[in-house]
Amino acid sequence: MSDNVYDLTSTSNEDVNKLTVDFTFMSKIKKVDAIAQIDKLVSLADDNDDIKLIDHSPTFWEKSQWYDADEEAE
């Protein structure tokens, strides 16, 4: 799986490594629900000392051409 991950070196002064991961949802899932699901997934790692996650932050929401934008406002 890591063979398909593009590596780059940051020029920022942050002393952290960042991994961008795509999560795929059905087109009927709203952005707010997708973010909530990822938040819940990440919270499962809170008490696991084997997982060294500092933070997470959703940054992109790519919508399907069949996504109903009117439902997002509801």
C-alpha cells in the first residue's frame, strides 16, 4: 500500500510528519456526516498507545457529480 504514496519534504518550520489519506464514502453521504465518521474513527485511537497521532484536520471534500448539493444545506 505504501508503494503508491508520494513523498515530499516540507519546507515549513513544523517538526511533524503529515500523511494525507483519502476516505471514500457513498455519494449520498453529507460532508458533515463524513467528518463526524472520521472524527469517531480517530477517537477510537485515543487510548491506544500504539497509535502516535497528534491531530487530524479535514481539508478537502471532493463531491461526486451525482451528489445532491441541495441536501447539504439541510
